[in-house]
Amino acid sequence: MTSVESGTRSLGEFTFECGESIGDLEVAYEAYGDFEPQGEGSNAVLVCHALTGSQNVASEGVPGTSGQARAWWNDIVGPGKAIDTTKYYVVCANVPGSCYGSSGPPAENPKTGEPWGTDFPPVTVGDWTRAQRRLLDELGVGRLHAVVGGSAGGMNVLDWAVQYPDDVARIVPVAAAARLDAQCLALDAIARRAITSDDDWQGGDYYGAAKPTDGLALARQVGHVMYLSKTSMGERFGRRAAGRDAVRSFPADRAAGYFPYREVESYLDYQAEKFVDRFDPNSYLYLTRAMDDYDLSEGYEGDADALAAYEGEALLMSFTGDWHFTVAQSESLAEACREASVPVAHHVVGSDHGHDAFLVEPEKVGPPLRDFLADGLAGRAVHDTAEEADGDEETEFAPVHNSLFGG
Amino acid sequence: MTSVESGTRSLGEFTFECGESIGDLEVAYEAYGDFEPQGEGSNAVLVCHALTGSQNVASEGVPGTSGQARAWWNDIVGPGKAIDTTKYYVVCANVPGSCYGSSGPPAENPKTGEPWGTDFPPVTVGDWTRAQRRLLDELGVGRLHAVVGGSAGGMNVLDWAVQYPDDVARIVPVAAAARLDAQCLALDAIARRAITSDDDWQGGDYYGAAKPTDGLALARQVGHVMYLSKTSMGERFGRRAAGRDAVRSFPADRAAGYFPYREVESYLDYQAEKFVDRFDPNSYLYLTRAMDDYDLSEGYEGDADALAAYEGEALLMSFTGDWHFTVAQSESLAEACREASVPVAHHVVGSDHGHDAFLVEPEKVGPPLRDFLADGLAGRAVHDTAEEADGDEETEFAPVHNSLFGG
């Protein structure tokens, strides 16, 4: 085993991108392995968690939680794993606005002694990045070997290359995009409406009272459908009736009893039940809005312009069955990198697992990630769409089409 | 103009597929044009409405409503239109369980003098079909020239070929499928949970009190995303901020004000607001469940076996950007027809409009429909995937792939 440090740092006054400040930003983090300065840089790798993830990227540390809250990338990060903690000093921080120990709506507002609730300032991906930079300063980490993250965490990675282009040698946005598309913005907006229209939400002031669990459960179910693909849902659940009663009982009418309770409902209900136990409804509002708001090109003339100052290398990974963060969006990002003269590989993984693939297909994610961290773009398992396309109009990375609608 | 008859018929006792009965099934309908017996058949065309549609397929008849409630296929049905009311006797009936005058949850239970609410028996697509058959008997219509319908109405069409194979000469399921897939079942289930978890739903007994509008609005918004495609949402809304305030105000937290209210949210809120005015929440539960439950093969060895007794012709129409009822599902249905020796054409329409295409692209839907009604499969504008595929593995009807993920 390597050493694991788990804790919370008080980073002092923090002004959010919106202009509002709080007196003391607390950031919960975990750090694995030993820090080693190396020339101008170091062996430090920052891992950025996804929307509902936590700092506990690889070991058991947060009691009473599950899903992405606990060891969510355990197959990728650890001794001998793709992000090898015997080789790298791996840091993961819970983003501001979340609910795993960093400042956010459910955390205590020191001025009142009560949870911040919706008095907490609006949070952006840019705030996540700046908070991470401040934490790393505290930990004595200057230039990073790499920043790696999936989904909303991949947006966080991109923001590092924009805000601190000189501080990172290698970036790996996994299943990410320069911005969400209208379809995903719509579904996230619906999810937020489900939370705020739950009577128990009470304008966000539900702490100490009933939690708006129905609303949060609905929000999560909408999200969950986005994480799976049509193909994976068909194969996993089909139209089968569940051989058991509902785990989480939403109210239902009498007529419902005539129809089957299906596997797919049972799965969504089970997942939602786990989720409402581990996540804060206000944090879900705050973090989805940060993700929705993120736009790589904001303040620049375009994506390439935003990346122009970055002098490191980039590995983009995308998944053919992913309709939340699509292969096409990653390819568009790869083109922006090429335009900005950022050395880049866009590595497309064939998978029917939808957006979840970056979490559930470690055997496909690990090798290119490991080799890129070790050898950059020269890494053996690193493939690039540009070399595969080879001037052909019908590029090899297009199986998103088959995987989503096949069968 | 042709004659229009609008009314409600009392069809007497009706036993639903679930085994429960009501003393008198009322069915609201409209009929356009003049009925003409023709040999063994007639000039009658039954049009089956979609999930939230009404009997008012082509003229203004239901006051105070909008969307699919009023003249929802006005570009397709009418004098000189594809379904020409100067030529055909066109009947459309509001399905049992709905809320436009037929028996259903919001209609009066004669025994109590109060709305049925969730005491209304569970309803299936099979019940819709049998109710339509009973209505047509009342109207003196025996054998139909054609049954035509889109979406859930297309399932209703398929059920006609199964339940009354000798009563129909031509069927046209438009943007339909033999059954919904797991992804759509999931989204429909989430939509129902949004309604039943609205505190105003009150177990379905909200008549005379506050309607569960938030829940119904959320349900509709989930549905609406299914009706559009990724491409059409991107083109229509992108990430643009709306230049106006919210039409329908869901509760929101203070932090929301820092972020833009987007075009896509504005659109969904506007559509939801119109929808809650025109539709009944319990009916939404009942009808989505009927749609979800429908399975062409139920009680048979498969789809082909279910269609084996049907001796008429079939025109299937599907739309490349439709991920609710996909091109692949229609093609699978076409294969079942071929296996059952049902003369069939699967006409694929290239469109980015998603599932909505069958309503908003009349110029593409009209010609093949008109020609099929007139001349069957020999109709000039009727195309078939089988002839286009021509033994090639990469069939011509596959642009669903491009349209959903292009750009």
C-alpha cells in the first residue's frame, strides 16, 4: 500500500466567479502516494471527480456512502493501476458546492451556525479549478504532471488548461466536451425542476426537516437514463418484469397494479434510493448548473483560442455509446486542440455502456491512460482518430451510430 | 367543405382487458366526409390519435384546447389533403382513458356522480381498438378501407390488424413500433413518478381541488425531449439564453439568477404550461401505461405470428431522427410483415425533427400516405427499404445515425 492522506483544508477567503465571497473556503481532499518534485514539474496528478463524485477516488474513506461517493475509480487509481499511486502523487478534491466535506449548501455557514442552503454563492467550473489550485498551493504542489477527469470532471480538466496553462504537462479529459448540448441542458433543467417543485424543498431550507427525496430521486433517474445507452438498457433490462417489489416506493394509483413493475424501473428506483441517501438536493442544483454553464470558449474567440496558451499534451477519451458527452463532441475538441497546436490524441473506446463506460470499462480506459501518463502521445496504447481517419470521410471512430441504435 | 360530425356515443357495458367493466362506455368522436359502402368494404378510414391527441384530427371542434387536442393532423386530413375527406369517410375517436370526452379518469362515474379518478379501470391499447370497433358498429361501418395512426396511435393501428384482421384492407402505422424499448419505458416511468409524487396528486383524487400541475408539467417535459432529436434541439435552441422571463415559473433558488434562463428551458416551460391546461394528469398515467404495456407479440409466438392472420397491405413510415420510435424498430416490424407474408413497404423519411416529424413534416408524410390509400403498395410515392437495401449490408435507410449525432 501507498500512503493516503485524507482531510480538509481551510483555504481562507474565496471570491467566486459570480463576485460573491465567503470568509473561509474549506476543501475536503485525499492524496495518495508520495510527492516528488521533478525538475520544473512534479509527479503530481490531479484527478477531477464527476458531478456527484467525491474526493474518495480510490480508497474507502467516506463512511456510509456509496456509488461515486466511495472509491469511484478504484480500478484506475491505486498501486500498480493505470494511475499508479506508487509512482504518482494523486490528489482529488471535493469541489465547492458539493456535499462531501467541502464548502457548499449543506455545509455550515460560520456566520449563522446553520447550513448555507441556497445562501451559498453560485458555483462554476472555474471556481472548482481555482479552489483546486489553492489546495495544491497549500499542499506544496506547483506544476502538475497531469490533470485527469471524466464527465463534468473532464470540463474541470479543460478549465485547468485554460486558467493555468503553465501548471500542467498533460491533460486527460475523459468522456467530456467543451460544453453540453441543448438536449442535455434540457434534461438537467428538468431534473432541477423536479427538486425545486418537491414541496419538501422549501426554497432550499429543508435542513433539519424532511429532505426533498422524491424530487432528488426523480432528478437522479433523469440523469441515470443519460448515463446509459439505448443499447445497454435494452440488453440489461429489455422489457422484463422485475421479480420483486419496488425498493423505493413512489406513490402509485390502483391501476398501476395491473401492469408489471419492470426491471428497468426497479433498477432506477434502487439507484435513486441509494443516491438520495448520499447526496444533497441543493448541491445537485448547484453542480448541474456549473456543468451546464461551462463553455470552454467563454471569454475567447473559440475553443482553439481558449486552448492556445496551453503548451502541454492532451489525451481525449470518448465512448461510442455515450450520448451525454458524445464522440462527436470529443472529436470537435480534438480539432480545436489541433488548431491550437496542442499535441493531442483522441482515443475512441468502442463500448455500449453509454456515458457510464468511463467508470465501468477500466480495462479499456486504463491502458491508454497509463501509457499517456508515462510516455505522452508516444504511449503505446494511445490511439488517435486522426491517424485512423487517414483522410477517409467515413472515419473509424463513428460506431456511436451502430452502438446506439443497433439491435 | 365536407360534412363533419362531432359527438359522443354511449356504447353500453364495456369489459376492459383487465376484466373490470363499466356500465356505459362513452366514446367521443369526429367523422368527416360521407360514408360509402364499396363492395365488401367501404371508403372508411379510421385515424388513431397519439398519446395525448383527441378526436379532433382536422377541424376546430374542442374549445379551449391546443396542441394535439385541436386539428392535430390538419395538414394531412381534409378536403384535397393526403387523407382526402371528399373521398374518404374519416373517423377519429378519443380513446378510453383519455380526457377529451370519452370515458376515463376525469369523466363522471355515473354511480357516484363524481369523476372516476383512479377508480377507472386500467386501460390497454387493446381496449382502445375494441372501443373503436364498437363505435364503428354504431356508425354502421363494417370493413374499413384503412386504419392510420402515429406513435401510440400506430400501435393502435397494429392492434387492429391483430384483433380484426378481416376488417381492414390497409394499415399505416406511422412512427410506431411493435413495442417500446427499455430507454423509453424508463422515461415514461419517470414521467409517471413526477405526477404521482406531486403532493397535489392526492392519490388521483384531485378533482375539485388543485391539479398536480408541477408533476404533469415535468412529465410532459420529459416526454417532449423524447419527441425532439439531438440535432433538432441543437439547431433550434443551442445554448442560447432566452430573451424573456419564464412563462411557467417552477420554484427556483437564489443562485439560479446568476445563470441564464435558456431558450430550451423557455420552450419546455411554455409547452408544459399549454399542456397542463389541456390534459388530465390521471389520463397521462393511464395512457402512457397503455403505450408502455403494448407488445405486438403478446399472446403469439412473435411479431410475425401476431400478424399472420392479416390479409391486407401495410405501409410503415419511420423518421431518421426519431429515437422514441426508431427506424430500426420499424424495419424490424417490416421484417415481421415479410415473414408473415403481409405485403409491406417500409417508407423511411429523412428528417432531423425526431419523433415530432410525423406531425410537422406533412409534405413528406402526405404523398406516400395519399398514394398508398389510393393504390396500395403500387402507389407512386411509396418507397420501401427492401428495394433500397438491395442486398447491401449498409442499407440506405440508416441515416438515423447521421441525423442524431451529426454536427
